[in-house]
Amino acid sequence: MISEQLVDLSRLQFAATAMYHFLFVPLTLGMVWLLVIMETVYVMTGQVVWKDMTRFWGKLFGINFALGVTTGITLEFQFGTNWAYYSHYVGDIFGAPLAIEGLMAFFLESTFIGLFFFGWDRLSRPQHLLVTVLMAVGTNLSALWILIANGWMQNPVGAEFSWQTMRMEMTDFWAVVFNPDAQAKFVHTVSAGYVTGAMFVLSISAWYLLRGRDVAFARRSFRVAAAFGLASVCSVIVLGDESGYTVGEAQQTKLAAMEAMWETEPAPASFNLIAGIDEAGQRNRWAVEIPYVMGLIGTRSVTREIPGIREIKARNRERIVNGIAAVAALETLREHRDDAAARETLERTRHDLGFGLLLKKYTADVRQATPEMIDRAMHDTVPRVAPMFWSFRLMVGLGFAMLALFGLAFWSTLKTRRPTPRWLLRWALWMLPAPWIACELGWLVAEYGRQPWTIYGVLPTHLSVSTLSVESLYGSLAGFVGFYTALLAVEMWLMVKFARQGPGSLGTGRYQFEAAHA
């Protein structure tokens, strides 16, 4: 059996790599459309300040894009190095959207990002705008295919397990592409990226306005970011509701853990705003509830119940017991491929095969599993509630705080005769980290909430890892963390350097006085 330490270190390394990578991704997703808006205004009006805005913010976009690519490439290699059995078991399905992302989206955005930076003096205004639009499309297509792959991990549709090859095989490519979980995750994630890009521009523009420098430039940037950010944060909240509904349909365990819902409540269930969670006793010592809200979000009805954690565990225990027969039949077929009885048993119990595999964490022969082992596997099917509960609420709280900020910022730009209040500018500046924190918390809820599965209900995490030494994992983990921390430090240094220089760094001569007095 695979050691628990090996599994934990493999998970930690992948989580650290993914978290670092997603520090760069949302800013890329958001800023690219702000560049499209700014350049569109330049092409329509001919006002040079809009060209300067596109070039200046594009420079910061380019720094972030380059470092994001560096972290993303190594992330994909880990599927082969650290998660070899996962790659073998589901590579035929999971690999397809990743391959399309590389061949279609990544090459598209990489090609046009070069034209964006080096084509200002070689392309006409409409041609360069088209390049910027295609760069934005490529960036979002890249996110689409990656999130299709991730959505399949959350809700594995369009595929079946083949006992002949001992791996998952795709049965419907379009079911994978139009997986409701993947589509909801895509629109929610890219909208969060748009909020991140808007907050970045809003905060730096607020800093310029607080210092009274590059005012004409900063006011226009502030106005664009406020409008784009308000639309984007509204999209995040609305699409987050849709994402909650898809979770309720496909991953009831995750939804129950997010809401600390221990018992099945009469429909429609209430929403626990905050609660005192007692995981050992499987109860909430106290809770502030909002009636009906959770039932409406999770089921879109007033009559359907959302199962509580206790009911889910009892249901999963039955599936684990049925899964024992599935695993036993599969092992029989590996030795005797013509065994009709084993084939019939596997066909009857195949939907519980993954639950039977959960027992492999505790015994090599699942047929020898004791009731205690079955109970431990049953408890494993629900992630720890407290991290899920509080991470989700902090993410939502930050979302509504950003909604208030963007709403007030947009309102302030409508009153053109009055300067933006300094308290609002300070608030905008201090809110700069908020979208990154919210994005990381969102991924924590999505990925930690899927445990103990890499493929929900199909492949347990403890069976997915490569056979590596613990020492090598400690070394590679330290190397990745050190390297990515250095990259993050370089990114922040470059961003601060060019943000302090302001548009004077463009070398146009229009902003030299203000840059010299920064």
C-alpha cells in the first residue's frame, strides 16, 4: 500500500504549484480585456492617451503573462512525475482538453502577444486592435480547455471504466466539453479573473490620484476599471450562484461540508451564515441561519431536500460495501478474463467501484476489510468541514466587499465635476490583494472539497500517486517553493518598479515631468 506521507507530500507539492500558478492567471485573464477596451477607444477616438494606457497596462500584463507561463508548464509535468497512476487511469480523457489547450489556445495567445508588443509601428490601428482581441480570445480559450479538464475531475461524464484495459475510456467527447460543472466553473473563474484585472488597474490608478500625478491618465484608467470591475463582480456573484447549483447536483458531499449541514433539513434548507462547528460531535453548537436560502441555491426549488452529512455518510457506506464486490470481481477478471459470473457482478456494481477502492488505503485485499475499516473509509468520503465552511464564507465576504467598492468607485466617476473622495481612493488601494485571496480560497473549496477523490466517485487520491521516495518529494517540494517564491518576488519587484515609473516609462515624452517627480 502507498504510504500516507507519500500521498500527503504529493498533494502538498501539487497544491503549492497550483496556488503559485494561480497568482498569475487571474490577472492575465482580466487585464487582457481591459487592454481591448482601452485600445478600442483609441481606435475610435484617436486620442493618444488611450494608446498610452494600452501600452502601459500592456507592459504590466506582459510581465505577469511571462511568469504565469513559467509556473503553468511545470504544473502539467507533475501529472506524469507525481501522479503516474492517475495519468494512466484517466489520461485518455483528461489529456484531450489539455492537448487542445496547448495546440489551439496557448499557441494562439503566444503568437498574438508577440504581435501586440512589437506591432505598434508595423500594423494599422484596426489591425493592432484585432491582434489584441485575438490575444484576449486565446487567453480565455486556454482557460476554457483547462477548466473542461478540471470540470471532468469534479463530474466525470462522457466516460466509462473498461475492465479490459483497466482504465477509463471516453465515450462522448461532447459530453465532456459541455459538462455543466465545467461550463459553470469556466464562466465563474474567468469572471473572477476579470475582477482581479479591474482591481489591479483601479488600485494603481487610485495610488496615482492620491499622489496627484498622471491625473488625466489615472482618471481614465480608474473609470474603465470601475465600470469593468462592477460588471465583472456582479457576474461572479450571479455565476457563483449557478456554480453552487451544479455542486448541489453533482457533489452533494462538498455542498454539505461547505454549509456545515450535518442533518437533512426539511425543504427548502436554511443557509448557515456563521456557525460554531463541532466536527467530533458532528453538529453545530450554534448557528445564525437565513431561512430557505440554501435550498433555493442548491436545488432551485422549494420542495427538494439537500442531504446532510450524516445521511451522505450512511449512503456512502452502502456504496463502499457494494464496491467491495466490484473490486473483487475486477481482480478476478484480471486473472480469468472469461469468468462470466465476475463480469456480471462487475457490470451490476461498477458504479460503486471507486467506493470499493477507498478501502485500498487500509487493506490490500478489500474482501478482508473489517467493519472498522469500512467505517474509516466512510468518514474519509467527507472532507473536514471547518476549512470548507470558513473558506467559502471569507471568499463570499470579499466578493461583496469588492461589489461595494466597485459600485462606489463607478458612482464617483459619474460625478465628473468632483474629485474622487480620498477615503475611496485609499480603500481601493488597500483592497488590491482581495481578488487574489478570494480566488485562492475558491480553489481551496473546489479542490479540497473533492477529497478523497482525484476523479470524484471514480479514483481515490491515495491510488493516484507515483511510486516515489519521500526524500525526493521533500527535495522537489523545497525546490519548487524556492523557485516559485523567487519568481513571485521578481514579478512584484518589476510590477512595483514600472508602476512607480508610471506612463513616463513609455518614453513618449508626454509624462516625463510627472515620472521624474514620482
